[in-house]
Amino acid sequence: MTALIGDSTMSASAPASTLGTTLPFRDRGPLSRAVIERLTGGLADGPDPAPLAAEAIAASTDVVRDDDIQLALFVLYASAYGSLPQLDADLEWDPALLTTRRVLEEAFESALRASVPMPELPEPTVDAVGRALFALAAADTGPSLSRHMAKKATREQAEETLIQRSVYTLREADPHSWAIPRLEGRAKAALVEIQSDEYGGGRPQRVHAELFARAMRAAGLDATYGAYVDDVPAITIASHNMMSMFGLNRRLVGAIVGHLAAYEMTSSIPCRLYADGLHRLGFHPDVAAYFEEHVEADAVHEQIAARDLAGGLAEDHPELLPDILFGAAACLTVDGWGGEHILESWAAGVSSLRPRVA
């Protein structure tokens, strides 16, 4: 492993006066610093971060790739998930933080809707929506990180890929589970069927997030959630934030359903390629095992997600059809942006991770 990945020193963009918290990562600017300070109890009665959110948005040239904005959103969502125990649970519903999150979400959602290309809407029927989603996935021409992994990736690049994926995959399935109580009937049953597999079907050792943690440990990486947040670029955090925003906002239930459909429909074959590359590079079998688990599972899930979940929801609630297609298109687009960043970095002979300094 490179020193870049293993180094636990301060992020290059972090100020010298960064908080003395126990979080495994540093802030990336005044907004994320204020959010972290408030949620770790350092300044629970301190300045309201909402005005800083408005200032950050006004100053940003690209909200989706803005380090300070995306890290602030990530920490706010982590409070809702409970994924970082260092965050004060009593402040989960802090009005100032909720206002801050809302301000950031409005800008983030607007940026996505302005830049994600939307397909033509099909008829709101199970068959038509299913066919439209499969056509959308088939037409995706984004960069293939999985093909690079299968044939060309170095061991260090494979480690970087695991690190990039860890922001979401160590919490795999959780963003989509927010939709369960917001659905009913066949859509709810379909989502629960998919999520049951994601959570191991009652077997703790088969929970997909745990399989990925085992893969990271077998690769010599730290499986502690948040351990590599300092290392990943804003676009990687934005991908996870997008899922969280879709899942946590009831008005966006269509978008999180569409996101899951597209995610499942573009997973099976790439996971086979990832596994092939990891075997080629001589990684421990536990590293490839995570991806091998998804080859067959996601081939089944894609049918359930496209037809029973997304198609069923659209047929029962036609008013949600535009957001179902938006969520699917956003999944493919934003993940494509992340893949472009990684492959372009490697083509330039540099790491896809953020630099660190002592």
C-alpha cells in the first residue's frame, strides 16, 4: 500500500486550527468545520451554521464537487444514520442543523436536476417503466472502472477503488431503506425483498456491508467507517449524499426508488469484472468474495427493482414517475462522474485520492 493511503496525517486542505475531535477525518472549510463543531458538542450553543451554508453556496462554482459543502452534508446525514458515534445524538434534530441541511439540499438537488440528462418518460405501467429503465441502463456510456479493474489495474489502484467505495458500501443498503415506511403494497414488498438480501437474510455474517468490511480487512485496509473520508474527493462523497438526500426526504421517494433500480441494474456484470481483477492481482479470496456475492444476487434484484419496485410504484402512483426516472438517471450520471475522476487520475499517472501532508 502507498504512503498516501496509509498516512493518518492532516488533509492538505485542512486548516492548522482544525478541531481536536475524535472524528476520523478533518473539516474542509468553514461550513463543515462549524457543522462538526456543533455535532461533536464542542460548540453546541455556538454560531448558527445556516448562514455559512448560504455563503458557501453563493461562493461555490460547483456544488456537487465542492469539498466544504459535500463534507458538511455528509456529516449532517451521518448524524441521522448514527454511523459516526462521535456525533451528539441529542443534536440530531437541532433546528439550526436541520435548517443548514435544508439550505444545502435545495442547492444540491437544483444542481443535480440542472445537470442530469432526463430520458423520455414512458407510460406509467410495470412493463413500460421496466423497459425504460433497462434501456436507460443499456445506453449508459460512462467510463468502465470495472473493465479497467479486470484487465489493467495495479494493486494500488485496486486498493484505491476499495477506499473510494467504502464511503457508501460500509453502509450498503441503508440509504434505500429509508423508503420502506414510505411505500405500500407491491412496491414496499419488492423493496423489503431486496433489502432482506442486502442485510444477509437473517445471517449477520452475510450482511453485505459486513462482507465489504471483511474484504477491506483482507486487503490490509481499515474497515472503520469514515476512516478514509479524508482521502476521497468531493464527488465520491456527493454520490453517497445524493442517496441520503433521496432517501431521507419523503417527497423524493420516487427518486430513491429509481436510484436503487439503476444501481441494481448496473451491478451484476461489473461485480464479476471487479472479482476477476482482484483474483488476477492475487488478493485474498475474501476481497473478491464481496463482489462475487453480488453477481448472482443483483441479477435477480435488477428484475425486482425495475419492474416490481419502480414499475409497481409508477403504476400505483403515476405522479412519481418523473422522479423515478430522475433518480435512475442521477445514479448513472453521478457514478459516471466519479468513475471519470478515477480513470482520468490514473491516466495522468496520479492517485484518484486526495493528497495528504504531514
